[in-house]
Amino acid sequence: MKPGMQAELIDLKAHIRERLLHVAIRMFAEKGIDGVSMRAINAAAGSKNKSAVHYHFGSKLGIVEAVFDMLHEVMSPSFDELLDRIESKEATEDVSVPEILLTLYFPFFIINSAGGYGPYVVKLFSKMMLDPSPDYQRIFNSHFHEYINRIYALMKVKLPEKTEQHLKFQLIHSLMATITGIATIEMMDST
């Protein structure tokens, strides 16, 4: 084997893995997770290996987890930066409820406007929020739990008269409405 050849093979494998993830995002967003087979992801990604998804991810649940791990890695810097900034600002001055909520919503606008697979990400989130599968709900919630809790803590200070249950319901409802709105914005062109 020539020097550097092993590195090329590893890069090629990483490339197919990333391609499988991006194809899975698009297909899951369009058809729902249960509407897409691992074989269909392989074919759409142009993989010559019929078991590439199985090799890289083990199962459909494995690829869903990998998709959310990748998206968490992409989106968490935006969430962290915005939340750190609003928490710091709240320590020294009055922050409004709309400012806090925009901190929660803004990363979804960012990913949607990124082009490429960004709009599919938001559509996938929209579908995942309503998916009844406990496994899919666990994955979705595990990646957003920390951010929702930080927003909740800020909102609780601003709206102390609201019960925990009421405030959490309003936060989740507003997040769902925002994500669903972003995911379906292109429908407005024909409405």
C-alpha cells in the first residue's frame, strides 16, 4: 500500500458516512423516519455497498441518533453563544421576554437559511416533535433539553406568576409553532 493510501480510504469512508447522514436527513424530512428504509438511504446516497447504512450506524435508530448527534454538533455553538450572551445580559440589565424567546428560536432560523440540507433539518425537527415513537422522542428531547431548561429558567424569572406546567407548555408550544412555521414557509408562496 502506498504511503497516504490508508488516509485516503478513511477519508472516503468518512465521506460516505456524511453523505448517508445528509441523505437520511432529507428523506426523513420528506417521508418521516418510518417511511424510509435503510436500503432507500443507501440507494439515494449512491452507495455501492448495499449495507453501508448498517455498517456505519447499525440500525435505523442508530442513523437517527447519528443524525441528531451531527446536528447537535452543528447547532450547539449557536445555542450556547446566544444563551451565554442573554444570561450575561440578564445579570446586569433587564432582558425582555421576546429577547429570551428569540434566543431559543434564532438557531432554527440560522440552520434553515444555511441552504443545502438546512431546510430539511427544520422539516425533520417539525416531524420529530410530533412522532409518537418513544425512542425518537428520547433522541429529540435529549438534544434540546439543556437549552429548553436554560430558557425556562430565564422565563421563570420574568413570569413568576406562571406555574411550571403552564410556562413549560407555552415554551414548548411556541417552539413547535416556530419550527413548524419555518418548515412550511414555502407554502406561503402559494397561499
